[in-house]
Amino acid sequence: MNTSAKTRWIVLFASAFLLLLPVRAAAQANSAAEPRPRARDLGIRPGAFDPGPLNAITDVAGVRVGQVTITEGNSVRTGVTAILPHPGNLFREKVAAAVYVYNAFGKLVGSTQVQELGQLETPILLTNTLSVWDAAAAMTGWMLARPGNEEVRSINPVVGETNDGWLNDIRGRHVRPEHVRQALESAREGAVEEGSVGAGAGTMAFGWKGGIGTSSRRIAAGKSGYTVGVLVQTNFGGSLTIDGVPVWRELQPPQERAALERPSEQPAKSGDGSCMIVVATDAPLDARQLHRLAARAVFGMARAGSSGSNGSGDFVIAFSTTNRIATDAASQSITLLRDDDLSPLFEATIEATEEAIDNSLLRATTVRGRDGHAAEALPIARLRELLSRHPR
């Protein structure tokens, strides 16, 4: 073949390749746009109780969630998630609350006052590790500006975190006051966005892309029916187990494989990280009972495969939307659920926590961020095939 003929073939091949590029790009875009499933879409139904209509923390009447995802350039992958127990002035109408600390390798601003008084007087914010103080300051300003709070001289903002520094330029502290205000003011009832959003934009779980997940359960306790809702920010590790199936044995994230070849270039061990868990219920509980409820959420982490490692900062905040505590009331009478009726609530909390963790992984999309680091989404097709081979 002479030089002229070779040149023509090269031109034809290049032209054909260029024509195919839009098709490949369109196919990739369509694939990326395909909605990722929640746990129940795959037949994953942890536990015995049924979820509420949304299978979300917002199934607890009055609870609202707002989220802001901050994506800037190639290195900012973070955000804010706000949970509001009710739509009123929370400082004027506090709710009973408790904090359970499983492993205190983390920051939970405002936790000591909640533990001491058993009350929550601000929304709960979740963000990244180095932005908790900025978020607390921004929420304090927002709360002080609420009608009715003009004479307030002290307020206790509650802000939790996990460290998204593998994907996010965490030292840049990119969470600004306007992001916090937007999360608080956009909080709504209804479906909750999950996966790589809000405070979960840059987090990882079990070596895969983690994020925000939620679930709920309806239960009968005593003579009444109640709802328990859970929201998680997953950024921890261990041995991923879904619906009792040891997924970790057959499905390893790219980081786990690459760590064997280039250990110095990998993120923290998969057992490290943190998890923030928020538990809401409409059951009439006091702070003591809520502390017991919060402690059970960690069982849901264990069922999902958490190893509770040294570097995992795991906190649970639980609150009841019933029996609000009016700031100006001289006295108040409340009704409480009997301790003998708490067991179904405990089980509901465990189940909803496990499923919320599953949803955070299943709904998360692959994210690439700081220094070219990547967190791959859990591959649904491979997971579906794996689950099909394990009767559950």
C-alpha cells in the first residue's frame, strides 16, 4: 500500500471515530442520567416493620429536610444538610432530644447542652469536619433573626460532621453563610434527596461513594401507632453487608484493590471515617428514653458491616416531635410512653438505620474531586447479581 493510500485510510478511520464520539458521549450521559435505585427497588427489605409512605425521616409529621450541594471546579465537593424537627420557632418550642456517642473521634457542636438539658433548640446541621464552626455561626445568626428571638442572648447550635477531605478541598472551608441559610430556608416535607448530595457530596462508605440516606418505620407501641425516621451521613467503613449478604467478600471497591499496589496514594483505611445518624420519632419520649433509642441506631451500623474502628467518629442525635417544651411556659404536663413499650421502637430504629445506610450507597453516584481522587459508585448490576445468588 503506497503512502497516499495509507493516508486516505487514516483519514477515513479518524472520521469514523469522530462520528462515533457523540454517540459514545450520549450513551455515557444517558447511563449517568439513569436513576439509581433505593434498597427496596432491589428487593432489600431489612427487618420486620413496614416503612412510612416516603420511607424517609420526613414520614415523621413536621420534620423537614433542606440540602445544599457545593460543587466548584475540580476540588470542591461538599455541602450542608439541615434537619428541622418542626416548622415553628424551635427556640420557643424546643423538643426533647438526646445524643449517643458510640466513638467520639469527631466533632458534634452543641452536644453537651443537649446531653445536660435533654432539649434541642435549633435545627440540626450536617457538613464537613472543618466547616462545623462556620456552619454553627451561620445558623446562630439565622436563629437570632427569627421573629420572637429579638431578646435571645444565648443559643445552642447543633452541628455534626464527617471528613470529606479525600474528594473535597476541606482546608478551603467552602461552606459559607449563604449555603447554611439556603439549606435551612429550603427545608421541606416530602421526599428526601439521597446519595452524593448535601453533606454527603464528598463522603465515602466502605470504600465506595457514600452520602445521605434515609428510611422510616411504622410501628405499634402500646395502644398507638408511631413513626421512626432516620437520616444518615455515611463516611465510614468496615465489611459491607447488605440484607445479611457479605458483599465485601465478592465486590471490592477500586481503592481496596489499588491500596495493595500503591498504599501511600490511598485514602484512610476503609474501617476509618465517621457516621452521623439523626433519629426522629413522633412517639412521646423524654430525653432518657431518647438516649436509649439513639443507642440502638448503632446496631443498624453493625448490621451494615461497620467495624467501629479507632478513627470512626459515630454520633446519634434522637428527638421526639411530641411534648414540645415551650420557653415561656411556667410549667408543663406531658405524657410519656411506658418503657415496657419501647422495644418495637428500638427495633424500628435499627431497621431504619440499616436501610438508610443502604440507600446512601445505592443512590450515590461516582464523584471525582480533589487532586483527581475518585469515589466510585457501588455497581448496581454486579450487586444485583450477587444478591440473587444469596437467598435472603
